[in-house]
Amino acid sequence: MAQRLAAQRATAALSQAHPNITFSLLHWVLDTWADEAAREVFRQGAALLADRYRQLGLGQLLPIDRVWVGVRSTRPDAFGGFHHPDQGYRHLQLASVITRYGRLSDARLSSPELVALDLLRSYAHDCLHFGSFREYRLHQGQVIRNRYGINRRDGNGRTYSAPDQADAGTTRNLGIVMEGATDREARTLAHTVAARLGLADRVEPADRLAFRDTTGQLEAADFAPFTSGVASRFNLAMAGYERGVGARYLTFLTEIGGTAADTLHGLIVAAMVGGDLSGLTAWLDQRHGSRAFPRLFRSSAYTGPDPGE
């Protein structure tokens, strides 16, 4: 299995998923920026990121030479950023594939500080995916993650929790819980940096929706019907992600954590990183009764052990 993992980690297979995009490594992208203010956004964010994740038990961040950034595209309608399709962390390759915010057919950065803030969010997000506990095994000849963060699969490859209903306003799916917790950390970091540097006052009108998304300030009113244009697909993807992940996770924290929602979030992230769910399950049991974790999350189709067994 180690040999199979090594072979799959040898490449991020960029040309297969994104044949029209030119990629560069994150540290090369940062080194070529002429805009000092944009460089400062990422510089300050990276320092805060390291401190915050160290507090959560994550001592090693995703190496920046494992972060591929799409910087140009031959497609005239290509629009990059956190919500560009088919990007994110590749757990088998231990690498991240992201794109810079804005029109990828134009080499100029229309909003350099927002580009930097968006890259910071993506990097912070994928650092937590990279740092989450994981365990692999072979299943029907394929390498799968047997455990990932607070989630797991049984011997038949079935995940611990079932998918949410399409119209759900909250979540009981551990994949959504972990994704929501991961992006909450990333957007909180982006919000802190933006507030420290006063970026809100310098955002162009066309980029204000993306800025609110990046800093975790979206509201339901932001998702009025979008007008047509090059960014409309990006905005629709943004809305879908917020409804399916961000808003559901926030509602979940309020439902289950109440006034201690921040405490619950911290326990979730710590369990994701360390793989030890005892603190999280004990807290849930104290507030919601014995075996609260399986009652909240376990699917009837799952046949494997519960946390702690």
C-alpha cells in the first residue's frame, strides 16, 4: 500500500483536470507580485495561521511547494478563486490545487489584495485538510481513507453518516461538519487579516460579494438572482457552497452547541487534527445524553465501530 500511495502522490495530475490552465507554485506566485500591499496580506495571514493551527495541535502546515496555483487560462470566460470547479486539496497527492481570484484570461491582478486574501483562505483551508488525522487501507484493490478527521468508513467502504437532504437547513453529515469547520477557520483568519489591514474600505464594488464570502460575512440577502456575466457561474458556486456547507454548519453549531457553539467548534477541529474524539464525545454526552455522537451522526447503513470502540 505504501508503494501505491507513493505512486499516486508523485503528481497532482493538473493537466487532466484543468487542461486549459497554466499553474505555478504558490511561493513562485507570491515572489512575482509587484504589489507590496498584497504580499503583506499573505505575509500577515501566514503568521496568524501558524499560531492558530499550533494551538489546535497542528504543528506542520501544508508545504507551499505542494500548492499549485492556476494563474492563467486560455478560456476567455475562466474565473478563478476559491469556488473555481474541481480544485482543492488532493489527499492522495498531499497537494493543493487552487486558482487565483479573478479573470484567468487576464494576467493582471484587478484586485491584488483580494487575490491575496482569497489565496490565504484557500491555503488555510487546505492546511487543515492536510493536517487532519487520516488512516488508509486497501478496499477491493483500491487505497481508501479508512479514517479521516472525525469521519470513518466501515469494511464495505460506507461512510459513518448519511448525506443530508438536498433542502436541509442544518447538517448531520460528518463530511459537511468537517468541511464547515475547516472553512470557518479559514474565513475567520481572512476576516482577522482584512480587519487589521482595513481592506474593506479598499474593495471594488464588483468584488464586494467575494470579499464578504472570503471573510465569512455572507447573508441570505446576498443570494438574490445573479446577473449574467463572466463571474455568474462563480457566484452560483459560491451560493451553493454557502447553502450546502457554511450555513448548514453554522445552524448545526447553534442547534447542538447553543451558547457554547464556539466551544463545540473548537472541539471538532481539535478532534479532526488529532484523531482522538474522546473530548468531543464526552462534551456531547454531557449536554445531550449518553452516546450522543452516534445518535446524531451514525447512518443505519454503517456497520463499523463507533468512536472509542
